[in-house]
Amino acid sequence: MLAIFVACNCGQRSLIAQAIGREINTPAVGISFETAVAKWGRGIATFFSINNQVSATKALKQLGWQPQATMSLLEDIVQINKA
């Protein structure tokens, strides 16, 4: 069975994995950190479990960046699969 493994069941990352899974008819499976370590090793499991929050505030203020996106990442995932 093909599956998308998510090394945590947390917030946006889980939603993104589930959206991708729906679009490619593959389940998104949340696994514990310990299971991820057993599957991929501590380094990769740690990398996939890091929950970095990002913000465009610095780019908006310092660079004058004005985003042009008209849809969210989740909406974009659905659109890509329809193309």
C-alpha cells in the first residue's frame, strides 16, 4: 500500500498531507515520532517533525513584496491536480 506518512498529526501539515492524499487517492497516515525514527532514522524523523511557522511579514515590510496569490495552498493543490 502506498501512503503519505506524516511524522506528526499537527495542524496545517496534516491538512496539506491529507489534501495531497485525496488528490492522488493515497491515504495520509499520521505516525508517532518513535515510529518515524524506526522507519527513517532519527535525523530524517526530526527533520519531518519540526513544526516551523513561517511569516511573510519581513518580506512585506523590508522588500515591499506584494503577494499575487488568489488562493490558499490547499486550494492550489486541488487546482494542480485538475490541470
